Amino acid sequence: MNRTVLILFCFAFSALLAFAAAHSHWDHVPAKDHDRANPMAGRSEAIAAGALIYSDHCAQCHRADARGDGHKRPSLRSDSLRKATDGDIEWFLRQGDLAHGMPSWASLPADQRWQLVTYLKSLQ
Amino acid sequence: MIPYLRRAAGGAVFLACCLPVSHCAYAQEKPYFVTYSYDLEEPGNLDIETKTALARPDGSTHFGASALEFEYGVLAWWTSELYLDGQATAQDSTIFTGFRLENRFRPLMHEHAVNPALYFEYENLNGADKNLLEVVGHDGQSDVATPNGEARQEHEHEAELKLILTSNLKDWNISENFIAEKNLGHSPWEFGYAVGTTRPLRSASTGRACTFCAQRLIAGVEAYGGLGDTAALTLRDTSHYIAPLIGWEAPKGLRISFSPGFGLTSASLNRIYRIGVAYEFDQVGNWFRQAGGRQ
């Protein structure tokens, strides 16, 4: 009986992990935010400004080279970020992920968030 | 007033010179002195700030009260703080007035049009505290006009609760606080409010390192006052202030803020000047981990 319960539990847990792996957190981005255009996309001055903002706000956790610490502070040079739209990233910056240690940056002026998005995209 | 301003400015320069110029970060902190926004300390960061209040009650002498604040980001949704309070009164004495322990939580994990934060504080102060970090009940200028020797006999053993509501509208930060304070020994609940709004003078970054550029300046205004107590929820015999604010995020992680406050009722101080100097140390937990790893 106990063995059956254990097997069922392992099966359910594996299914849960597989489900989580198949769904990235970009799936939660509302359609209007996903499609939002970056008003500063590709501009060299926005990349330079974004680099300064990154250095001020993000480098302390994600490291100066944006490669993270390999543990709780993820690399920002990743497939996930490459696939995300500018709108996805801006939405994520605004929301943060408080439960996992990522602060919300909704208080940062919107222009600075877009400059940061432009810089992060330039790293990919 | 001038000697106190000179001392406060000297203290700010001293603090700035003493701080190590190493890792630093700019918090999302607004230059409010009384109002809280829902912005919390980034996890692992330690923010050290002095908040100084300078004023003169009618019929009494000038005072300068200072609170030294240690703010630590425990988690992305939880910030913990310790305040050490003291004050100096002209022709009287300079005394330590007590401490405050405070915790702020964000109960909702996502952004909304209005974002709440909950604030719980325990205060162990004496009656000579003049920092006026909140105004509740019938607080007035008579409370800060009592001589230190007499005022310090009163023990304020208090719990304070705040509901903090914040909205970010375009680049405006709008924050409202509803305050309830209770002396744990006796006295009814006392109530107060604080509301404020700020905005950076320039929203986009210029892309070059600068010191006195508009993107580093935040301006705003806050208003705060008492709302009576459970015996009489009223505006009568209460203090109310309005205070323009200016904040400067200097290079190397230093933040300086200034606010002249103006009393709006006869119970209020006529003017109260506030000066804040802050420095944020990033990821202080790592310092100990790294030190431990080297052993």
C-alpha cells in the first residue's frame, strides 16, 4: 500500500515538474503587454543609458556581465530572454517576482525601464 | 537655527566622508520623510540613513532631532528596520530618546493600480523624542516644548500600524498612509495620515554619467497630520503639515533629501526643516559569506 502511494506521489511530482518546465513565466504576460512595442528599440543611446541603469540597479545581483551567480540570481544572457518580446521583459520588470527574490521595478520611470530592456536585448 | 543647520550639514558631510566608496546601488526610495511608499529594500541590501528634523516651538528653544535608520531587505516582499533616536535642544541637553523596530510587508505579489503594504512598528521611546516621524492623535507643538528633564520621564511603549497604499501613475509616485498608534501601557488608539507624491525631474536616463543632472533629482510634496483618537476622531486640536520635498541621488550611492515643512494649524509647529542623508550597501549578506568562505 505504502509503495503504491509512493509511486503515485513520484509520478504526480514528475508530472508537475514536466508541466512547470513546459511553461515559461512569459506565458503569464497579458497579450497587450506581450505585444507592446519598445519605443527605444535598437537605439544606441538607449543601450548606453540602459547599461548605466543596469549597473545601478541590476549588476549587484545579476553581476556586471549579466551572467548571474549560477544559482538564485539567473543569467540574463539566456534562451528564455532571447525568445521574450520587449513587452514581456518590460512587464516582468514592472511586476518583479517577489516570491523568488526579484523586486518590482514599477517605481522606475517607464522610459528607464525601456532603456533597460533595450540594453538587455542588446546582450543576447 | 543656523548653528543647528551647520551641525546637521557637518554631520552629513562627515557621514559621506566616512562611507566606503565600494559597491553601491541606487534604491527606489523616494525622498519622503513621513510618508512611506510600498517600495521595499532590495533583498540583501542595507540602507543606512539619518533623518534630521530642525524646528522651534512657540515660546521654546530650537531643537534638532535625529533618527539613525538601518533598513535591511530580508526578502523581496519584507523589509526590516531599526531606528535609533536622539535629540539636542538649545539651552537644554542632548539625549538619546529610544529605538523603534519596524517591519514592512507587501501582501500581494503582483502590481496593481493601488498596491498595499503593511507596516508594523514597536517603539520604545521616552517623551523627549522630537523626531516627528509620524503625527498622530492630538500631537502638537506643546509635546516638543517640554524641557528634556521632564519629558524624558514619560515612557512611550507603543505599537504602530500603517496601511500603505501606493500607485505609480506615469512617472508619478502617489502614496497614502493610514496610521493607528497605541501606547501599550495606557491611552486609546490614536490615528493619523500621511500622503505624498513625487516625480523624477527627468524620466529617461541621458546615457552618460552625471552628478547634477535632472534624472538624479526627485521633487514632490507630502502632507501629514493627526486625526484624533478613539475617544474623538476629529481634526480639532490636531497638527497638520505640508512639506515640499527635493531628493538628490548623488553618485556612489549617496542620497540626500531636504524638506521644509509648514504647519497649517495653531497646534502645529510653524516650520520644520528636515534633512536626510542615506547610503545603500548592496548585498551585505555576501560580505559575511565571502569572509566565511576564505577561512
